[in-house]
Amino acid sequence: MRLDLVPLTLAIALMTVPLVGREAQREVQHASEPKPLPLALDDSFEIRKVSTLRLDPRVQVSALSGAGSGLSNSWLQAEMDRRYYGAISSLERKLREGHYYNIQWSSARTADVKLRFEYRQEKLGLAVQLMEMNYPKAKGSYRSEFSVIGDDYHQDGVVTAWRITLVENGSIVGVNQSFLW
């Protein structure tokens, strides 16, 4: 019986290899003032899902102790453990606190794409912050992550609104945003 599981396990492992290559860390570029771009939505580009996590012990204690399903609490605890992994001192743990945004997006055709994350923070008012990642010759499905953590989070406050856009040739071809944007 165990020999029957080996080919299945190997096949599953090989199917996940291409996705792992697309999850590689990319350099995040910060810009001071985002320029407005024209909207030219294209069905070839899609932001499929945006998952957010606010990693702050003051918030998680109430979420973990509240009445809710055990599954959501176990997921939250596992995600907190993953983010804090390797942080030994309280300073290292504090530098990992903040907002994490996981974006799943796809491109049906080959294109030079820029993924933009624009956001506003509590203590900065209406000022818009910007982070970008470049994807030259992007085609297929991707996972990307942006984070507002450490000093940015503790000094400027929580993220109050955000917008994620896919930009090709200076035009927005895909967009997803928070309710308050």
C-alpha cells in the first residue's frame, strides 16, 4: 500500500514546483508621490484575491479568545506563528507587527507588468503611500506580498484604505481596492 502513495506524492510535489518559482521575493520599490494613471481595464489581467492580515498582539488576543470557529482561530494562530518565526527578542517581534497583503493575480498574455500597492495610514491623513513590484514578461498566475510593518506601522498607524493595481505601459489594466478607497 505504501508504494502506491509514492508516485502520487511525487506527482503532487512536481505539480507545485512551477508555482514556487513565481512566489520568489521581489524587490519592493517605494515612491513618495504616486502619479494618477489612466484607467484602461483589460480582461487579460485579473487580480483574483487579496488576503489581508493585521499582525498585532493587542488585536489577536481578542480575536483568539472570542467565540468563533476553531478553524479560523487555528488558522490565525498558525499565521501568527509563521510571521513571528525566528524572532527571538521582543524588539524583533515588534518589528514584524503590522499589515500584510497577499495578492493572487494572473496575466493571460505576456506583458511587462507593474504591481502597485497604494495605501493610506491613520496618522498621515489623506497622504497616499506607494509600493511597486516589477514583473517583466509576466504570463500566468502569481502571488505577491506587500507589508506595512515595523516602524512604518507603529509611527504612522494602521492602514485605513488601500488599492492594488496592475499597470502596463502606464495604464491601469487591473484593479482591486478596499471599501474605503
